Amino acid sequence: MTFILRNLPAVVVAVAAGLCVWWVMHLLAENDALAADNARLTRNAAVLSDQVAQARLAADVAAAYRTAETKRAAEAVATVEAIRNLDLGDCADAMLDDDLADLLNGVR
């Protein structure tokens, strides 16, 4: 005990140095954990950005598909109407092909 009391300033310095080393080690471990969290969050942000871009692209493709389908349907109706409005002359009483007749009757 007398050794500690005689060397009290050195003991205090040694304990303080030990606490400083422990604190620095703790800070380094905390820094490593934060760096790992940062890397994970950065990857997650990149994945989410990719998903947003993919969703936008899918929406653009769907819109283009709907536009093309609308155009094809309008062209089909216009073609059927043009066939209906043909001046067939003497052939007006001729029998129509069954498939064409079904098509002409179904589009009305």
C-alpha cells in the first residue's frame, strides 16, 4: 500500500493512460461499425435507385404498349369500316368468306 501512495502520481497517470487507450480502442471499434453501416446504407441506396429506374422503365414500356395497342385497334376498326364502305358493284350479293363476315359483324 505504501508503494501505491508513494507512487500515486505515477499510478494515476498509468490508470489515465489505460483509460485513454481503452477509450481510443472503443472509438475505433465504433468507427468501424459506423463505416460498415455506411457501406450497407450506400449499397441499399444504390439498389433503391436502380429499382426506381427499373419501375420507371417498366411504366414507360407499359405506356408504349398501350399506345401501340390503341393504334392497332383504331387501324383495325378503320380497315373494317373501309371494307364495309366498299362499292362492290355487281359483287354486292356475293357470299362473303365466313371469317370476314364474322369480323365485319363483330366489330360494330
